[in-house]
Amino acid sequence: MSVAGGEGRGKDGFASALLDWYDDHARILPWRVPPGSDERPDPYRVWLSEVMLQQTTVATVRPRFERFLERWPTVSDLAAAPQEDVLSEWAGLGYYARARNLHACAKVVAEQGWPQTEEGLRALPGLGTYTAAAVAAIALAERAVVIDGNVERVVARIFAIERPVRQAGAEVRAGAAALTPAARPGDYAQAMMDLGAGVCRPKRPDCLLCPVRPFCDAAARGLTEELPVRVPKKPRPVRSGVVYVGVRPDGAVLCERRAENGLYGGMLGLPSSDWKEGGADAGAPVASDWVNVGEVEHGLTHFILKLTVQTARLGDAPSGTFFTDDLSGLPTVFRRCVALASVHAAANDAP
DNA sequence: TATTCGTGGTA
DNA sequence: TTACCAAGAAT
């Protein structure tokens, strides 16, 4: 990269300054080894953490990572588990294709061992450009160019990329590659994460504490708050449907296993109608003794779900369904439906 | 390239 | 309250 005209220095020394900062300010996280450590972290732990962290906050992942690892300490343990158990353990984390791919990946790795290159990792299910690079850098000490949302934001600011980052992928990659050092690739990648999370934040970046401010074109131009440029998202449509909470006398709830792909694919769910846009049909109850107990509104990435919840006391389960008293394996939206029905039942039971 | 995949926290 | 968004992948 050339020295930006009239904007101070080039980027030589960026990685060194960032790593010096990381040595003193690295977050302590359960899947990490301390900065500068000679030991390489367990690829299994690195991979699991990276998959869990996809579009998911550190605060959410931390306890779930610990619990998951306690249940399946090695990749072979995970590979040997039934898929339903893995999906159940993932419940509440969202993006459930991650759990299906995680299990598929574990089976491959248990059989063949971990690939020793970024390219090899990229061929595994659930490892895209980012995750393959991150695991290669952190677990294999390979000089991989790691680009996640943090790196994208930092690079957009360091080079003052004013085009929408969505369309400036090549420019972001070139910038990230130019900054990435050959030494300490794992520490460098994680340092970029920590910088993005704690200093070079999306809003109100803390430039006064930034170890790489001398290299930052956006700071030099007063553009940090404006970058990166993102295209505004379209408004989310509403999908409506009916969910049925069938309760047995002992309290167990009627469930069914959902289709392998699509929304909540492979997960445990409650019986329900289709969820359609515009179809505000309150949906006639499947039987006369199903009573309406209210509505659950649940926001997803690309639409908003408005679910009418109906409940009834049942004696036996229709084919394809079964009762369970353990709701921990249900995605959040279904747990919310059960919770609403429970409130209704409690109100009715109290004479 | 654009869409489909969840959820919870924050301003 | 809405809007944003957090260590993205698959198609």
C-alpha cells in the first residue's frame, strides 16, 4: 500500500503497535491462550468458539462454550453424539445450521484429523472464508488474512474507505492483507477483534485510547463516526401463524421434530400452521377445545413473526408428535409460546 | 450479488 | 420503541 497523500505515514508499524497493545490489554476468554504464549490452543476449542461467535456476542457465547465443552470435551466425543443432542445443546443460540454443520464437521475431523492449512479448513462444513482463516491463524499459526465485522470496520477506518463496505470487499481485503504480519498471526487476529470490540467500536470509537491512531486515515480526516458506510436495511415484513401448545395432565408439552432444512431446521418445535406474510388468519383451531391465549411477537433477521398461541389439554399425541417435559431443547420462540400458555393456565387454575 | 438463516443487548 | 448489530455461512 502506498502512503496516503497528505495523511501522515503509511502503515508500517501498524501490526507491531497493535500487538504491543494486545500484550497488555488482551481480553481473558475461555477459548484463548494468553498473548505471546508459546503453546498453540486446541483446534477443537478454537473452532467451536469461532462457530459459536458467528453473529453472536461474547457475553452470550461464554457460558454456552463452557457448557458445550464440558459435555463434549473432544471432537471425537462430539462426533459420537446423536445429532438431536447437539441441536438441543445449541437451542437458544440461533442460526441452527451452525449446529448441524458443526456436527457434520466433527464427524469428518474425528475420522480424518484437522486439516493443517487454511485451504483445507475451508473445505469443512460450516467453515467459510472468515472461520477458516481465523482457525488457521489462531490454531495453526498460519499467516491467514482474517476478516470479520471488526476487521472490516477497523480497515475501513484505517484506510478511510468511503465506499459502502458491502461493495468494497476487494478493497477491504487488500487493506487487511497489507496490515497482516507474518509473525504472531493468531495474536494479531485476536488483537484486531479486541480493538474492534473495545476501542474501534461501531459507535463512538474511543480514539484517545487507540494504539493505532497514528495510522488511521479516518481519524486524520475526522471521519471515524461516518465509517464504515453501510447501506440501510429494508424494513422487515410480518409473517403470521398459529402455534399449538398441547399439554398433557402431567404437564408435558406436545412437540415435533422439524424438517432438516429451513427455519429452525432439525430442531424440536411445537405443532403450528405455516408462517405466511400477509395471512393474518387467526387460524381456526384444529379442534374446538383449543383456546386462544394471546400472541407472541418474535423478531428475526429478515422478518417479524406474529404467532397466535392456542392451547388445550391432551391425552395422547398425534402421529409425528410426542410429549416432553424438557423444553430446554426448544428454540427461544417456542419457549416463549409455552411460557405464554403457562401463564394462561396458571390464571385459569387459580380459582 | 442478494437472500435466508436467530437471538439478545444497547442507545 | 425502533434500529442496529455481534468473531458469517450457504445457496
